[in-house]
Amino acid sequence: MAVSTFLGLQTALRGILAQQRALDVTAHNVANASTVGFTRQEALLAPSAPYAYAAASQPGQLGTGVDVTEYRRIRDAFLDVQLRAQTMRLGSAEATSDGLRQVELALNEPSDTGAASLLSRYWAAWQDVSNSPENLATRQTLVQSAASLAEGFRTLDGQLATLVTQAQDNVAMTLAEANSLGARVASLGASISDALVNGSQPNDLLDERDQLLDRLYELGNVTVTSGAYGALTVTLGGATLVSGTVASTLSEASFPPGGLTSGKLAALRTLRDTTLPGYRADLNTVASTLISQTNTLHAAGFDLQGLPGGAFFTGAGADTIAVSGALLASPGLVAASATGQPGDGARALSLAGLHTTVDPAYSLLVTRIGADAQEAARTLGNAEVLVDALASRRESVSGVSLDEEMTNLLRFQRGYQASARALSAMDEMIELLISRTGRVGL
Amino acid sequence: MLSRSLLADLAATTGRLARIQDKLSSGKELQRPSDDPFGASRALQLRAGLAENRQHQRNATEAAAWQTVADTALSQVGDLTLRARELLLRGANGTLGTVARQSIAVEIDQLAEAVKAEANAEYGGRYVFAGSATLTRPYAAGLSDAYAGNTQTIVREIGPGITLDVNQAGSAVVGDGSTGLLKALRDIAAHLRADDVTALQGPDLQAIDAAHDMLTNARAVVGARTNRLETAIARLGAIEESSQLLLSETEDADMAKVLIDFSTQQAVYQSALKAGAQIIQPSLMDFLR
């Protein structure tokens, strides 16, 4: 059985078409060279089905040219997994570090205006009162410095409380972002499934979905399970966010206990529920120690009139601490004396001695916050470096290199030219056959 | 990819520049506790220690001023006592006439009043010889020599946990109506008026010598305290200086180092920009026809 004369024409045409498609893909890559999240694509060429001819003497297969089998996204799934794991750590580290930096700003230590220096001034004022307990001016100074110390405590506690509220707002906003990402992943899922069912390759939709997933990983610990026809099941913190084309709206109650372990959401929740309340509790302990010990000593002392002292501070903790109104109005009521004599400042001296219990407790709180913030900053630095490195590696795999695209452009252009040359060679051959043969007798 | 790492590197360099800029403008190595948590807590301790130290210096200076007032008063009383002893010796002379003794008695009474006036010495509105009843005048003018103060001590803290008594009770220094210098003076005046030469030569002389010993003792106490305070002030000053140095080492930026870091980072930043500008520009397109 003979092979058709026109087979060569068809083969050359396939070459022309395939090179054209490859050129199209290259042009698409170049056009998207600076598109965020774009994955470099490649037209995968493969020989088309061979023509089997069974001549008795020469059995064999004849090549019939080339076909584009697939438009492939150049993506390393393993890099995606690595990058997303680090993105999750980065999201968590960023939220923690941001929160703690604000705590540090509120703390304002070491400085000449923080609570530590207010404490120093307060102790010095007691010593001054002990030096001249008869003097109303020193007592006035003491009462004023105690009032500004109390205000310092209240302000710091108030700022911490504001940070808790901010963390709460952030949790809500982050959840809203996660939900909106989930909804978009679900709706993209529908389009992707449609395209895949129809046998086409929705590369750009897949890119968009991958980008959404990248962002989702920043927010929490995410698992992604692929199903048939590109359907994805996405869970966030142990709760199902997307199931195929259906997105759920998550609230804080959706997460199973211990489900949310990493990412921005988990970090914000830890900040809100553990870290900040812990600092507030520590500050509260410092303040309540100051209140109770001062009041005990003060009540056992005597004021300028020789009468027993009342409460020096009112309130129970950092949020309510204040100097007793009676003392503010008449500082003569400060019980500086241990015996009731106006010249005796022994009680004031023992009150000044309270600094040995209060100062170290406060300094410990500052150290704790500092160490936490330092740790968070270090984690953030690490995560940034890793994410940068992995993003660069992914970019080197999936990103568009203009040099490479230019080379491809040349390659496919030449391929196209050569296929066209093959076509004209065939044409000349057939022309020879048609116009020069069979002319015997003409 | 190149542009990405270039951007990351530039951002890192500007971050470092900003940190150095912070240090330069504040002069502080420690901006936040997280810069060095241990250093920050050390800085807090040093600051608290410094404030305490300065307060102790104030306390010691104040106590020293108190001692000066007390010493001046005691020295005056000492002079008055010596004068009284002189008068006593003159009055005890058996050849002296009654009228002369009467006039000596008058002067002795005046001396007693002067002693009480000195014992009412004040420092900053407080009576220094009244015990802790510093607002009560210890001795009233006139014939009554009763001591209105008390014998409680007043203390000053001049170091962590180190206290010093600053006062002495008037009754222990010049006595009251029944003991001490004042009693001796009143006895002398009475005996002079009564021409009791025996008493004047015997018990009165002993009494005034004993009172003078009491005074000398009180001045010795004041002197010893002044010495202790001066030592304490010098020591506190030295401690302040070294704590200040330590605080500065912990907290302050080493300007020479920071400035060198600054110019290094600036050079790094400029070369990164320059290299970036040259690397990013060319592509294969420049070389294809």
C-alpha cells in the first residue's frame, strides 16, 4: 500500500501550526512578564500519531509531524508547599511582632518618662517627706508624684486594654479576609472544573487560585486537598472553608479547639487571649502589691496631727489605682510618722523601702516584654529570609525570564520558517509531478 | 528574580540605616526593651539605683546640715558653761561679799536662759533638740526648765538599709529642771543667793563639771556623725559616678562605632543601588538585531 503523496504537505502544516502555537505561548509569557502570580507556560510538543503502513517488504510507521499536546504551567509543587509553610510562619511572626512592638511603645522603657522613673520619683518623694515630715510642701510633692504614678499605671493598663481590643478587631478583619478569599477560591473552582471537564487547560484561572491560596496560608494553618477536575477542599484551622465550589463563612466558633495553630489568625488570638492579658495581669500584680503594702504600712502610721493614717491608695489594681482623695485635698493626712510625733519620718522611710519589692517586679515585666518582642522580631527576621529565598526560587522556576523567552522566540520562529520551507519543498515536488510528468505524447 | 533580590537587599540596607539613624539622633543604644531585654532590665535597675543614690546624697547632706546647726548650738552652750564655771569659782571664793554673789547669781540666771535659747536651736523650722516633737519648743523662757520635747530619735537613710540618728534629745544635752546643766546652773544661782559657799565649792563644782562632760560628749557624738556623713557623701558620690558610667555603657550608643557603621551602611547602600541599576538594565533584547 502506497503512502499518499500529500502526506508531506500535512506534516509540514502540522509543524507550522505547532510552531505558531508555541510562538503564541511565548508571546503570552512575555506579555505577562510582570504580572503578579503569573506562572510561565510552555506548549508541550509531541510527535503526532504515526502512520502505520504495512508493505509486505518494509513494515513500519511513518511520522506525521507534531502536535501540541498540552499547554503546561511550569510550577514546582514542592516549592509551593515549602513556601506556603513559611508564609504561614511569616504571617504569625508579623502579627506577633507588630503587636509586641505596640506594647513596647506603650511601655516606653527605658526612658525618663516611663513608669520606672515615675516609681523612682515616688520613692524619692517619700524619702523627702521622711527628711522633713513637718513640711507640708514635701507632703504635697509626695501626693502629686503618687498621683502621677497612679495615672502612669492606669494609662499603661488602658493602653494594653486598647491593644486587646485592636487584636480583637484584627481577628475579625482577618476572618473576613479569609472568608472572602474562600468565596473567591470556591467560585474560581467552579470555572476551573467547567474548563477541565471540557478538556481545556485553565492555566490562568489556576494561577489566580494559587495566588488566593498563597494569601490564605498567611492567615492560618491551611490544608488543601485536590479532588477530581480540579475541585479543592480547603480547611483553615481545622474548619472547612471551601468544599469544591461551596464556600463556608467561618466565625471564631467554627474552629475546633486547638485547630488554629499558626498564621496571622492564631497569632492574633494568642496575643488577644494570652500574651496581652498576661502582661496586664503582671502589671496588675505590681500595682496591687504597691496598693496593699503601702496601705498596710500607711494605716499603721500617724499623720501630722498624730492621728492614725487611712488608706493611701484607693483601687485594687492597675486599672483603678488612685491616690485617696482625702490625701490629695490635705497632704497633712499623710502618715509619715511611726510614733505620732510630727518630726518623726520613720514611717515614710519604711514606705520608701517598699521599692525593694515593687521595682524588681516591674523590671521583670519589662524584661519579659522585651524578651518576647525580641524573640518575635527574630522569628520574623528568619521567616522573612526564608520566604524571600523560597519566593526567589519559585520565581526562578515559574517566573518569566525575558532572555529565555527571547531565545524561545527565535527557536520557534526558525521552526516556523523551516516548516514553511518544508511545505514549499513538498509543493515543488508535487508541482514537478503534476506539470512535468505524464507529458508523453503531448 | 534579580530585581526581587535587589529590592529585598535594598530594603534590608535601608532598615539598617534607619536603625543607625535612630541611634545617632537619640544617642541611645537601647531604644526598646527588645533591643536587649537583659540590658534594658539592667538599665532600669541602674536608673533606680541612681535615683536612690541621689536621694541618699540629699538625705546625707541634709543630715550634715542638721549636725552643723547642732554643733554650733552645742559650742555656744559649751562657752556658756565655761563662763558659768568661771563665775562659780569666783562666787565660791569665801572673801566675796553677799552683794557681789547676788549679782553673779543674776548673771548665772541669764546664762541659764541663754543655754535654753541655744537648746531651742532651729533648722528649717524644726527644733533640733526636741526629739521627734520637732514642732514643740523644747524649753520655755522663764524659771521653769521643764523639757517639752521627747527622747525619740530621728533617722535618715544614708545608704541602702543604712540609717543614722541625726538628733539628740535636749534633756540628754542640757538637762531639764531636775538634771543636767540647767539644774546645775539653777542650783548655783540658789546657792549664790544663799551664800552657801560649801555647796558652791563642793557639789556645784562637781555638777557643772559633770554637765560640761555631758556637753563634750554630745559634741563628740555630733563630730562623729559629721565624719560618718562626710564619708558617706564621698562614697555615694563615687558610687553615683560609677553607676552613671555603667548606665551609659549599657544604654548609650558608642558614637564612634555608630558613625562608622553609618558610613559603612551608606557605602553599602550606594553600591547596591549602583550595581542594581547596572544589572537590571541589559537583556538579551539589547543584543539581538
